Amino acid sequence: MSLPKKIRIVEVGPRDGLQNEKKVISTELKAQFIRDLSDTGHQTIEVTSFVRPDRIPQMSDAKELFPLVRDLDKSADLVCLVPNLKGLELAASLGVKEIAVFTASSDTFNQRNINATISQSFERIEPVIKEALNQGMKVRGYVSTAFGCPYEGYVNPEKVREVAKRLEGLGCYELSLGDTVGTGSPLSVSRALDLILKDIDVSKIALHFHDTRGMALANIMKGLEYGVSVFDASAGGLGGCPYAKGATGNVATEDLVYLCQCLGIDCGVDLDKLTHASRRMLSELGKPTTSKFLQAYSNAKDANESLYLPTP
Amino acid sequence: MSLPKKIRIVEVGPRDGLQNEKKVISTELKAQFIRDLSDTGHQTIEVTSFVRPDRIPQMSDAKELFPLVRDLDKSADLVCLVPNLKGLELAASLGVKEIAVFTASSDTFNQRNINATISQSFERIEPVIKEALNQGMKVRGYVSTAFGCPYEGYVNPEKVREVAKRLEGLGCYELSLGDTVGTGSPLSVSRALDLILKDIDVSKIALHFHDTRGMALANIMKGLEYGVSVFDASAGGLGGCPYAKGATGNVATEDLVYLCQCLGIDCGVDLDKLTHASRRMLSELGKPTTSKFLQAYSNAKDANESLYLPTP
């Protein structure tokens, strides 16, 4: 197996994770959580999103939250999701240096999610990317439903390639292909990458898996085998899936860090500190983790037992 | 990706699964469970074990249970675990046609599990295999702790190869390499298979993963890529891990069947019937499933929603 020696994790717990948690967390606790995460060694943290407060209440404190964590940008890239020029303006005024924009590879999903076809969504995104780049920001692009759509089911990888290429062309430095509903498999990941890597250098591709059906680690493994070296994950597996009631959210960062440990891949994240950060937030939310590894790790720690961590 | 077109699942829920469940299930309910499982299309079901009743209370009704399901051997191989000649004699008297014997690739584990070194365990197993073969039975061999030991941690794949080869030499038609504590990874699976397949034909190898750390599907995927076509799994993820409190047991059969669905591999098991069997037993045990896929499937079914199942 030829795998990357090193990967970068994009920690999306504070945004994609918390956004899908019903219990609203105070701004102070969110800031603490982001500090805890930064302390693990994370190089990239998606901290919040500047969306309409009435649409996603959990993110309505973005303009109060960001200033509380801004100083962390000395050691980590702090990404903020931005849907439109208004959001960008606010982000810029607060000193945000990196934004993420999003669209999907399924028209039905985009219509229901943001009331715009893919084509219409680009009309919104283009000026945002342009202006952000003008201001010297970095821009990350999300392609949602890249491995399946909650409404259409199958998504043609040609569509994913087309959308990713367009985002790249507009100036996104990284394209995060999102398995929004967790219906991706090692086969669909393989097929999509076979196609997309013809046009886009693998160093620009990130994979963003939801573990709704328990397939995330197998999919990440396939991505690693293709040389992908950036993966999104959520501390403790925070989050859920609005399209599948009671389902698991993003792959847990712990699962990914543990996989790296087993494979001898450097991801720069301290596992013990990470589990501390996750458990503190899970306890606030009053919910158990969805990560089997974190469960095993926590059980061992609580019993003062040492946990065998394989080394390659 | 070159993968097998077809695999066989060894359903171990009634034995390895239930054995690790505290709540004792009545013999009638076990028989019903096995009938339900047979009805899914399963070709191989491990139904019980003929061990000392005081050691594993859940298995103490083996001699009452087997006659209740014996007629199913028209459509499926019914495997019974047998630790010694006494167990074999009892099994034979009941008309058992296939047994499984077990040892480990870690001396410490074997000492603590069955109070015998690996070498001593072979002294017990050899006459059992010989006699079973004499009586025309098929014999399956388990190699426990093949990817990690709860006491020793790392297990050298050379040891696994040696033990597997010896079992094969004694006449076992299939060698099931067991990740007893769930510390295997795609890398350790790959390393073990690189070595073992030098000596043993891939058609004789089965992989038996516990999902204690959420790595089972990634490991199975790696096994499939090596051409392995037999996998053990437990309906609904029944079971646990005596070496990791509160941990997950065998990989859920539903997870494996779903992976096969995604990859276009024929496993001969009806997913809907399988979830019915699992949910009935989980409800008896009063516990939720550990399978994220089964959870998503059940949620959709309960809400009368259709679940998108990818096809290759």
C-alpha cells in the first residue's frame, strides 16, 4: 500500500458538527471548544458560518464568536462558511482570513437546501469568491452530495467533476467533496476519484464523509490509497444528519486520528487532548459519542487501563 | 478494484454474538432466531457451542437447541463450536455435521482463555479434528487474536501463519482469522495476508472482525481486495467484547451485506429478512444495535420511508 506520509485534518466539529445539534451551546463554550481543538494541534478548524440567524440558530452568534477565537489564527487556519456577499462583508469586517463556499452536485438538493439550482448557486458564489480573493482571503469550496443525494439517490461523478472544476477555476484552493448523506462507498469514491483526478491535482482534493451508514473509514481508506491527504472530520462525531432521523453525523475526528495511528500517517493531532475536547462538548450536549473508537478509548481511560494503540 | 463477485457469510450471531450477551435467551427463542437467519438465505450458521455449561451459561442448552434446528441443514451448514473430545462426542450423537475448533496466535491469550499454551491447545485439538474427520464431519479452524492480543498487544503475523498452517495441515477446510479485540487495521490485515497467502490458498481463508474500534468494514474491504471471499459476521452486531467493557462485538451482518450491496458483490442474504431477524433478537435483549447502517435502515423503515441503496 502506498499511502500519504502525512495528512491534514479539517476539523469541522464547531460548524458542521454543532450546526446539526439541537441543543444550543453558549458562545463562551463554543470558544472554549475551539481553543481545546486548537490545542490538539489542529491546523485547520472550521469555526462557524455567517448565515441568516433565523435559518440556523446554532450559528447565529458567529459575529460574537469569531472575535473570541481570532487569536488562534497564529497556529491554525480558521475557516468560516459564507453563503453570500452579506456574509462575506461581515466576515471580512471581523478579520476572517479564510472562507468556505458551498454548492452541490445535485440540483434537487440545492433547490431544497438553498432554493437555487447548481447554476443559480454559482451566480451567488462567483462574486463571493472574487471579492474574498480580492481581499486576500483563502477560499475553500464544498461540493455537497458528491456521493449520493437524499432526493435523487445516485449522483453522476461527471457532475461532481464539473462542479469541482468550476469551483477550482474560480479560485478555490481546495475542493471538499462531501458525502452529505453517507451513501458513499469505497467503489463510488474510487469511481469519482478516477474521474476527478484527471482534471484536478490530488493535492487540491479533500474528502468529507458522514458516517451515517458506518462507511466513512472504509471510504477514507480508499481516498488515502488515491493519495488524498486532506479529510474533514468532526470531534467526537458531533452532529447528525438532517436527512436521516437519528443518524450519525460527520466521521469522528478520533476515528480518523486512530486510523492514521494504525497506518503510521502523521496527522499532527494529539489524540488524548482531542478526546478531552470532544468529551467536554459531548457532556454539554448530553449525548454519547457515535465513535466506537472514542467509546473504547473513554472506557479504558475511565477504568485507568491502558489502551493498546497499534504502530506500523 | 478487482474484488470477488461472490462471498459467503458465516453468520455467528447465535454463537459468538449471543455468547457475549448477558441476558440469557430461551432455547425456543434461539431456535426461532436461527430459523429466521436461515430464512435470509444464509449458507453457513454457527448455531451453538458444546462447551462446559458452567463456563458459558448462554451456551448451556446446546444439546437441547441443536435438535430443534437440525432440519435446517438441508439448506445451510450448521456449525457447532467444540473444544474437546467430550464436546465432539455429544455433537456427533446429535447429528452435527460441521464443527469449529479454536486456538489463538498469542500464548498469553490462550493461557488465560483456555488455560493452555498454543502448543498445548494443539494437543487437545488434534484428536478432535482427527475424530471429526473420521466421522465425516467438516472442520473449521479459528485462529483468535490474529490481529492483536488483549494482553500482548502486537501479534506477529508469522505466528498467525504458523498456527493457520498447522490447522490446515490437520485437515481444517477453512481458517478463520479472528480479530478478537478489534485492534486490526487495513495495514495489519494487509501484512498478515501478504504472509499467509504464500502458504495457504485464499479460498481457505475467512476473516472474522470485531468492530470494537469501528475498523471492521475498512478491514473487510482490504480482505476483499486480497480476494478473501468468506467473512464471519453477527446479525445486528449482537455480542460484545469481554476484553473491552461496553464495547461493540462482531461486525454486524447488516454492515457486511450493505457493503456487498454497494460493491455489487453477491452474498446471497436478503437484507430485509435479516434486519427482521436481528431486530427481533435485539428487542428480546433490550438493546440497540451497534450497526449504523441497521440504525439508518430501521429508522427509514419505521417511518415508512424508502432507503436509497446504491448499486454499482
